Amino acid sequence: MRADEMRDTGTLTGTALAEFTELVRDVHKATAHRLFDAAERLTGRGAAPVRLLHDGIAAVAYGSTKLGVTYLPPVIGFVASSFADPAAPSAHDSRRGRAVLGAVGGWAGDRIAEEESALAPVMRARLHGGQLRRMPANLADDARASGTATGRLAVFAHGLCETDLCWSFAAEKRWGDRYATYGSMLRDDDGWTPVYLNFNTGLHISQNGRELAEQLDELVRLWPVEVTEIALIGHSLGGLVARSAAHQAEALDLQWVQPLRHIVGLGTPHMGAPLERAVNWGTHRLARLPETRPFATFLNRRSVGIKDLRYGAVLEDDWLGFDVDELLNDRITPATMLPGVAYSVASATLSREPEGIFAMDLLVQHSSAHGIGKVRTIPFEQDRTYHLGGRKHHFDLLADRSVYDHLRSWLAGADGSGSAAGEPKRRRRAMRQRHNDSANRDAG
């Protein structure tokens, strides 16, 4: 870790421990007050001295504990940073570090970003087998240097608490080869150039969508060859970011919308996620009692990126000027489905059939992934939907052969245009050779 990351790790740890201390203190305080109130009703003022003694001891104990956990970790982080190697790599550039920061960012990425912490992920991207780079100029330089850039860009956006490495992790678990991702297979089979995004999922989906839209516009201008086709492929929250980026790009009249041909959502909660709605409902119930109110306060600290998943908010109008913690109020504005863009969706379910209480992948319901809601729907074309059923969960969608077959078919177009089925064997061998060469490089 870099020195600034060590310092900010100490600060973040201190903040987290202080919040946990407050949770324990407030639950203890509310429970004790209820017990003392009951005792005073039975004994009159006889319990008052004990109550005063208890409150005094508790105040000193929790006050000193909070003081210690708030300031000791930052001091340790500062001292450790003074001995840090100036040439040390960033935690964002290691596989393990990126995975941890991605998970932390999903829960509290908005607050971390507001504090301008070095731990906050910023939107970057990489080519297959390459290092994460700040878009767009650096990524275009990498594409130019590799000599493998094509005019077909497949942009992969990960889900909540994930990173660009989620595609590789899933491929390694499923196929034993972290380089055999959907992106690499699309490159070898059909000549797409895969681009893997990494971003802060704790921010509003509309914020990430706006940044992606602006960065893609410049990337297309700087790309070493003319971009003729763009596909945005998102897992879970990433599918909402893709829709948001396309909608905002059209509103801003950005030029990259012209070659945009496909938006694909894999397990994307277009109608929202039931777990987030349950937490929203639960916090309002917990807030009714003093003993449980601290849990509501703690849970309400979850990021706005998570709260956007309540009903699938992809635009700024969906949250600006409203209380993001209001009780189960669907204010979603339907995002435009762009003309000339094919929208495709895939879902996974624990049940074999896409119906019933187990018609979900643990996190996203089948109906939500297919844009089917009680008060609104998204008219996805039936022949561009796919259901993966039978004990399948949310992360199976990241690496599944049948999902890939449908993905490839969707990107090829209904008439099969763009398919590599008839391309010369020599070109296919060259693509596969490039894939094998990339296995000698670190995936980031």
C-alpha cells in the first residue's frame, strides 16, 4: 500500500470502530433506561441512585472507548505510512487489495469519496490481460501499443461490491482459467475488444453512468481504429450503470451513442432488489423503539449506490431532492430505450422454472431481471431474454457456457450479422494466439 492509503486505512478503521461503539452504547443506554424506568415504577425513587451511578460509569466507559478507537487507528496508520516504501504499489492495483476495496466501496463508497480518501475507487478500465488505467487516453494508448484493437468494443461493468476482476474470478472457479472470460471468448470468436471497467459502486448509479458516458465519448475519439460497434454488458448493478450511461449520453448528444448497438444485463435488478426493499422497510420498523433505533441508524449508513437498488434508480431525477431513506416509495423515471440499440437480459433462479418464491438468484428476482413490475415494465424483446434455472445463483451469470452462447448470439444480431462462424481460420488462429500470449501477463 502507498503511504496515503495507509493513513486513510487508519482513519477509515477508526471511523468504523467508532460507529460500532456508538451502536453498542445506544442499545445499552436504551435497554438500561427501560429497565430503570420499570424499576422506578415499582420502587419509586429508590432506584435513582443506582441509575445515576450506572449512567456515569457507562458514559466514562463508552466515551473513553470511542475516543480510543477513533484516534488510535489513524495514529497507527500515520506511523506506518512514515515507514512505507515510496515505490510501493497501490492497493487498487493488486488483486486482493482491489477486491477488499471494492467490497468496502459498495457499503460506504459514497462517504469515502466525499472525504477524498485514497481508498475510494475511481473509474478506470483495462484491456484483457492488462493493467487498470485511467480512461480514456491511457487506455487508448494501451490499445495502440498492443496492436490488437478492433472497431468493436465490448465494455464490461461489474456489480455492487465487485470489481473488474469478478469476470476473471468466476472464470477461474468455473473453468479453471481466469483468462477465459466472456470478453476473451468474444474477442477470439467474433473480434470484439473487451474493456473491463472498475468503479466505485457506492456512488449513485446515475453518477457512475454520467462518468462512463463522458469517458466513453473521449475513448471513442482516441481509439486507434474507427469504432463501428459498442456493446455495454453489465452484471447486476453494472447493467443499471450501462442503461444510465446510454440514456445520459443521448441527452448530452454524445457521439459514442452512434455506434452503440447493444446493452446486456446479466442478473440486473431493473425493477429493484428485494433485499434492499426489505432493509428499507426494516429500518423504519427498527426506528420505532429506542432499543432497536441504533440498528436503523447503522443500517441507514449504507451507500446511496445500495439504496438506488431499491427500485432500480438510474437517473438523477430518481433521487435528487428526495429523502433516500423514505419508506418504499417508487419514484423511478423510465429511462429511454434508445432506438437502434438492442437490449438483452439474462436471469438465474434457484428454482428450475422462473416462477414461485424461489424464482430468484438469491439477490435478484427473475421478474426484476426481465423488467417485469407491478406498476411499470421495460419492454425487452422476448427473443433477447434468457433464463438460467435450477439451483443457479447470482454469480453463476458471470461465467456460464449457455449464458455466453446467448450473449454471443445477441451481439451477432438477429440475422447473424457479425458472427465469426464463417471467418477465415487464419484470423481465428491469430486471435487465439493473442489470447494465449495474454496468459503470460497479469490480469491486474
